[in-house]
Amino acid sequence: EYFYLNSLNRYQICLQIRNDILSGKLPCSFVTYALLGSYTAQAELGDYNEYEHGPSYHYLTDIKFAPVQDDELLRRIHEQHKRHKGQPPNAADLHFLENAKKLAMYGVDLHPAKDSENVDINIGVSANGLLIYRDKLRINRFAWPKILKISYKKRYFYIKLRPSDFDQYESTIGFKLPTYRAAKSLWKIAVEHHAFFRLRRPEEIRKRPIIPRFNSTFRYTGKYTYHQARQLLLDRPNPDFERSLNKRMTKSLDASGIEINRPPAPREPSPTN
């Protein structure tokens, strides 16, 4: 789906994912750190050039690729960076996103909770539905179309599920959140996702009744649903945005945002008559 995004949108999503990786919110394996890092190097530095970058991986030390990185990781990124020769920045961004979306925790917003047996779990809100994790392993998934109603009461968060082929009645599952605010926050986020990825168009905003109601009346108020937003991406013209590398000077940014300049390669001597 990233193919349908313009270069500016892809670049912005790349920056967000890189930030999630560095903060530890999006965990990766060593192999994935190296692969994503090589596409980051290609997008930021362009093709590997031995004169500009040197014969080893030391030109990468100013860029942060992982929460904790060592020489072995930089060496692996250096080896893979050399293989991406010829890829422009927008193509490197696209390859970065296509590999990042394969991560298990990609696009998952985690909320700590307890199940009915008082066991610590995490409830993940994602585009595919509500995901239940225990000890970093996913143990259950409730797809948005299967969920009929989402509610909360005090510190408890509830979902009402459609009956399956083997069930006759609807079922309700409850989870205990640390605080009332945590339960309300999870409920709002879940309602937004449930409507955005399920509805064909936003629900009409109802007028407030004269007599106040004390139950929850939160509704998705976004301008577009997932289906409408997807169509807009296909119909919208691309903005005038082009990422290009400076031909005379290679630039990169370290973690503090300081720009590091490297001298240009020497010009070839002009032929003499």
C-alpha cells in the first residue's frame, strides 16, 4: 500500500518508524536492524563511495540506527549499503517501509491490563483489530468486524463479540486496566479504530438530547474512513517534493540533529592538448 503514497508521505512515515525503533517502541532483531539501517543509509547518504565514505563502516557512526548499536551492526549495515547502489532516496524509503511493516509490533499501540484471571497482559490496538499479548507473545486477536460494541466502566474495558459459527449468543469479554483514565483512553482509541477501519463513511453527528445522558456517547468524528482515505490517496495529485543528494558534499544527521559535512571528491584532471 505504500506504493500509492507520494514521496513526501513515505518520507514522513519513515521518520516516524525510525523514531519508534530508536525509542524501543518497535523492537527488531539484529538482522532487521541491519536491513532497515542499510536502507536508511542509502536514503540519507546515497550510493556508497569509497573515497567519500572510506573503506570501512566508520562513516555510519554519526547516524543512529538502533537503541543500542555496536561495531558489528555498523559493519553489517555497511555491507548491505553497498548492495543498494543506484537506488534513489524515494526507492530506499519504499523498501524500508515494505520491510518495516513485516515487524510483529508494527502499527500496534500497547496498553497494559489484566485478564479475567488477573494475569498481566497487554492489549494492542491495530488496524487489524484488538491483539492480546502475554509475555511478549500474541495469544489472541479480535478482528474489528467481529466486535459489536466497545465500552468501559470504571477501570474495566469491555468488548462484545458476534457469535461464531459454534456459538448461539453474543459474548462479552472484560479486561482490568490500571486506572479509570487508562480504561477511558483505551476505549476512545479502540472506538476510533473500530469506526475508521469498519465504516464506509463517517456516522452522522447526533444532536444532544435535552435530558442529559450519563452513559458514554463518544463517536468517531473523523472526516474520512479508511476506505475514503484510501481513495483520496489514489485521486490526489503528488506534491512537488523531491529528495536529492548534494553532488558535491555528502550530508548526514546524527542523533542530536547536527549536520556533518564531508569534503567533495577531487576533480579529475582535464586533458591537456
